[in-house]
Amino acid sequence: MDVANKTRDDKDLSSLRERMRHSASHVMAEAVLSLFPEAKLGIGPPTEDGFYYDFDLPRPLTPEDLENIEKRMQGTVAQDLPFVRREIDRETVRELFSRQPFKLELIDGIPVGEGLSTYTHGSFTDLCEGPHVESTGKIKAVKLLSVAGSYWRGDERRPMLQRIYGTAYESQEALAEHLKRLEEAARRDHRKLGRELELFMFDPIAPASPFFLPKGAVVYNLLVAYVRSLYQRYGYQEVITPQIFSTELWKRSGHYDNYRDNMFFTAVEDREYGVKPMNCPGHALMYASKLRSYRDLPVRYADFGRLHRFERSGVTHGLTRVRTFSQDDAHIFCAPEQIYQEVERFIQMVLESYRLFRFLEVRVALSLRPERRVGSDDMWSRAEEALEEVLHAMEMPFERKPGEGAFYGPKIDFFVPDALGREWQLGTVQLDFSMPERFDLEYVAEDGAKRRPVMIHRAMLGTIERFLGVLIEHYGGVFPFWLAPVQGVVVPIADRHGEYAKALQQRLAGKGYRVEVDLRSERMNLKIREAQIQKVPYMLIVGDEESSHGTVTVRLLSGENAKGEAMEDLEARWKRALEEER
């Protein structure tokens, strides 16, 4: 099968699954109403991997309820009832849903003059645009997964509804494969592994704000150190900017008008301040602090400053959606003719970093000018052409997304699949014509005229917190040797071997390795088992023989043993491991 046919087949399957899951949500709503006639219906859309429906119910649902709902759904599927679409006038549809307040609210939110439609199967009718499969019998395999609380329309000031999640597939085999992936995803869940591996914690005293424990801080700082090493090679200057700015800055940058619902504010001495949600306005101030010449460009500012954004409690999720975080954030100020070279250098850096973390496939999307935008059409054309030219020159396949660029400029986004095939958007490079305009940024060109620089926003890993969450799940908690928070544990067989064990630990620590020694009065097998649970790459076991010969028995996390290895050989092995991984 050629690439074009495969792409077409993938799109056809994706479309089928979306229609099937949308249809399954209707079948589920019918089943819920049959069990709870007083239920109030919310919305029930398809999602990337399944569907959900929100309900206002007289009591909390139980696992037994889900089983009963699923059985009733299967009965409806077996009847192979057709889905019938009907266009309907506003008065009739309001009468139809007169006992469903959430549906009435949705109807009132649809502009007068826009068409309204319903879908019916059997005796159940729902307000819906569609599309659906032809009949309930086309839903070949369905499974209800869980129940969660969800505020109506995502607003914590509105009623809390019960959201039932489910999924549907074109075959039982495809469903079984999906459920297997869900089991593996649960095993790799970074929130679970973060607790077990003692990497981070959360506390209600600081909602959605992670506390990094010593081991987690090691990994976090290693990620930052790696990015810093790239900055040295690629010509970035690291800066440090304040945490809190007067709202005058946020008004000037446009964040006060467009982003303030996601910001934290405070007042000091009758003056309002905002905690920074992003670094770019501060970097614009630094660029504007002195007169710039074309010879100074490009200026590349990198900043690991802590950022704060108000994320609603309903959308926060472990490390991947938090309220306080740091980014491998940088902004480049350059002349328009330097866009190509700066984007090319950044992509080279992105690809280098992804190879290190074993992200071997990268999907690229180029988002082009939206209808509402700043800057001239000529500027946009030159910027878009520069981005396309770089991608073509680097032989990187990419998808064009017309109309999806930011209002201030086009952008390239980088997506990578993890070990389970789930895709994550990590890196981004965005051209910005607005910020230089708002801050009146200039440079003196070669002809002596003052020109406006282009501002490039870019990040490779994105949020360090989020990236760490992705990495934990990608690796299943088994970090590569260079990134492991504890690279080795020395395990003495008996108390008399403690001094030798401590000497080995000190020797390896002196060479920069992260090594612990387990001196507890516990059985050796228990110590080894706990080190395996902590996913330590090397367990270094020492007893009488090792103490007398100056050696160590090495046990790998995989279970492989190497008895009587000289310390010099172990150090050479670790050195090779670091060289091969980096």
C-alpha cells in the first residue's frame, strides 16, 4: 500500500470511529434515561479515543450502574435501530426538550436563524448536528470505562454533573487492543510512578503546584542542565527576570486584555501587580534597554524563570497541567532576513534533543495566517515562505494548517509519540510581529535607518514539569542511566561489609555518580527487591569475597548478574553507558 492510500484509509477509519463514538454516546444517554427517567442531559461528544456524556442524576453512579447501562446499550445495538436526522424549528425543539434545562440552555445559545437538528433512534431523541453511523448495529464493540465529576460547561460556579466515559471500536479485537493500551497507560501513569519513585508530591495547601522531592529535583535539574549545554553551543544568553510586574506591563503587552483570567494578581502600595505567566514581555524590555545595531542581531535570550498561570481545578492533571512551572523558554530578536537561519538552527537543536530522549518520530505542523492578524500581508508572506523554505531544505515532511497561526505570526509545532503511541506537542517556534510593535523595538540597519526586528518565541521541551511527566510515562519510570536519579545502590550482605560498602559509595560519588548505600539491618534480597521497585539501574552487592578482592557483584535492573567485577571495570562500564546515551 502506498503512502497516499494509507493516509486515505487512516482518515476513513478515523471518521468511522468518530461517527461510531458519537452514536454510542446517544445510545448511552438512552440507557441512562431508561434507568433514571428523571436524569437531566448535558452534552455527549466523541473524543480522540472514545466518548462521554454528562448527566445530572439523583445519586452517584456505582460500578454496578455502569454494568447495567452497558448491558442496555448492547441490547439497543442488537436491535440495529436506524439513526434518523430531522431538521426542526426552534419552537418545536424547545417543546421537545422542555424538561431538559441544559438542552434548553444550549438551544438558547444557538443564534436565531441557524438551523437546528435532532437525531432519533428508537424512542430516544437528542439535540445534535451529527454525523452518526447509519444504525445502532454499526457500533460493533463498546465499553464504559469510568465516571467523573464535571462542572456544567466547565464552570465551577455551575452545577456539578456526572460524566460517564466510554469507548467504541469497529471490532472486538480493536477494542481489546485499546483496553490493553489503557492498562499499560495506567501502569505508566506519571502520577502513580511519581509517588512510588519518590519524585514529586502535591498538597492541597498549594493546589496544582508540584513539590519536587530530592530524586525528582535531580532529574529536573539534569533536564535544565542539558538544555543549558545546548544553549552554550547554539549561542543563547541566559537571563533572569522578575516574578512580578506592574499591570502596566501586561496592559502594554496585551496580556491584561486577553489573558488576565489565567493570571494571578496582587496589590502593593495601592498598585496592581501581575505574577508573570510568560517571559516574553520582560525580554522585550531587556532588548529595549539600549540602542541596537544590525551588528548586534540576533539577540537570543533564554530564561528558566518560574511562571504562574491560573488553570481551573477541573483541568489540572499531575505534572502535565499545573499552575506553576518553568519552561526552556527563549526569545530571539532578529532582522527579517535572519528568520531562515534562526529557525533552521532551532530545528537542528530540537531534533538533537528529541533523539537523546528516544523520541524517534517527529510530526511537524506549519500553522499559517489567521483571518484576524497583525502585520502586513507582505510581512506574513515572507515569514511563511521562510518557514516553508527551512522545512523543505531540511527535508522534513509537514502538514500545512491554514488559518491556525497565532494572530501575531505563523508557527511550527513539533509532535512526538511516546512509547504507547500517544502524541504530545512539545517544541514550537513562533514568529511575532506584534510584540516588537507594542514595545517599539528597533535596531539601526546597515543603511542607518531604524527598522523593526522580528521576535521569535521558541521552546524545545516546553514546560519542564510537563515534559518530565511525559518522560516518566514514556520510560515507564525506567530512566536512562544518565538521567536516573539514583544510578546505583551498594548493598552489603552483612553488617561487617558496611565499611567496604561506604568506601565504594564514596569512590563512585567522588567521580560524579549518584550512588547510595543501603546499611539497613534487612535481608539482602529485600534490599535488592526495593532497589528494583525504585528502578535503580545498578545494584552493587558486596560480601566477604568482594571485600577481600576489592571487587563488586553487579546486578542490573533486568536481573543480569556480573560476579566479581573490578571497580575499574565498573567505572569503565558506566563511562561507556554515559557516552553511548549522550
